[in-house]
Amino acid sequence: MVEFGGWDTPLFYKDTGIKTEHLHCRNECGLFDVSHMVGVRIEGKDRVEFAERVLPADVQALPEMKGCLTSIPNENGGLVDDCIITKADDFLYLVINAGHEDKDLPHLEKHTEGLDVKIEPVHGQGILALQGPKAETVLSRLVDNPDFVRNDFKFMEAARLKVANVDCFVTRSGYTGEDGFELSVRCVSLSLFHFFSHTHAHSKQVPREHTEHVAKSLLDQEEVAPIGLGARDSLRLEAGMCLYGNDIDDDTTPIEAGRTSLSLSLFLPSSNNTQTRKQQYSGQSVNDVARKVDSWEVT
């Protein structure tokens, strides 16, 4: 067990190891407990205008129940956090990193002046990530609408599904470089499910029964194994994905992080609600930076 973002999390599980778990996720299907991530609901009639003030994302153009990877820039163009935003029917759903609630939320609140918008972290929620080439096969066995999962559920889309007869908000996304799904399970309980042997380091209550039921139902499938923090890190590293605090921070711009196509070029807002972003990146280009996160292949 290791501490991560205020949580005690397993580095790997008994009788496996990081390499075994890494390869299992690449070849079969892995289940990650990512309940340390923070879901945030953004409500109000000005929620889209607000989001385009604070994120380099074209939220207005996102279809309903569609999301994108983006970032929260500070006034100097550095990264307060990286995140995923999803445009639900009557709210926006933002997922931020573990331990960032006290940092990200005050920053977001600073930009709500004059807008009809409400920012609310979602407490009492478990989040599971099912990742790997067989994730679709596994999930389709346990949902109320398997044909939708197999034929119509596209990358970065969201849907409300019953998984093992439990209501979940599911996105087709993840951070391993594999196909997969992230399942948010909203319920009320006393502690995080002991099945993964996590213990929250703080006093906030987090879900147990419903999340545990979904986790056990997924782990009962022969393709699925639990995956710890070590393989999560090696998988995202192999896929060239940045980890906040390791590769990116408040002093790293998206361009320096090598995330231009994700955070800027593809999702720049079509509206004029850019506020500080014009100044943030105007002095940088992909080919004119003093430093840049890059990757290489070791053979």
C-alpha cells in the first residue's frame, strides 16, 4: 500500500506484481479503483459559458453526452490540473485529479462572477475503470443494454447504464491507452469498499455497497483482474500520457507538455469567452519552446 493524493492505494495485488498486471490489462481486461478521483457537477444556465472561460475546450460544440480531455490553465498558462469534461443533459461533469479539490475548486470559483453557475463536488461516489481490449465484451454482459455498448457506445461518450443492476454514469474513456470504460457509482455508505483494501486518509465518507457489488460482478468475469497503482502508472507512461505532479504542474503549459492537439488545437472554443487564454499561449508554438515533455522507445 502506498499513499496517493490522500488515499492509501495498492501498488499491486497479492500474488501478481506490476509487470503481470500491466500485461494482463494490455491483453485481457483490468479493473482499477479510481475512487480517489473527484467528480464535479457544474450546473446553471451559464455553465457552458463558464466552462469556456476556464477551459481550452469547445464545450459549446460538444454533443450531449460527449466529453473531451482538457486542462485547467492558470493566469500564466501553467496547468492547475488536467481533466475530462462531459456535457450531460442538464449539467457538465468534470473529473479532476486526486487531492486537487482544495486547489481546483477555489480556482474555478474565481471565474463565476456574473454568471448563473453552481460548482458542486460529488461526494459519496465510487469510480471504477475497466480497461483493456476485452472491456467491451465484459461490460456488455453486465449492462441492461448490451447492444448499445457493442454497437453504439463510442469513445469519449457517456451514458446512464445499469451495471450489475446498479445505476451508473459510464463514460467510454480511461488512461491506459486501451479501450475501456469509467463507471461512476453514486450511493451512500460508511467507507470505501474493503474489497480493494483502500483506506481513505481523511474523514470524508465514500461509497461501499453498490460500488463493491459492481466491482465483484466485474471481477467475477474470467477476463478481469484487479490492477494497482504501479501498473496504472506504467500503462499510462507506455501510452505517452502525462501524470500530474510528475510530468506536468502549475509551471507547465499544455504546449510544453506535448498536449497541444488534445488541449488546444482540437477543442478551442468557437465562442469569444476566452478571457485569459489568448495571452496564455500566444508566446508559444509547438516548434518554439525551451522545454517539452517527450517520449522514446527502449528496445
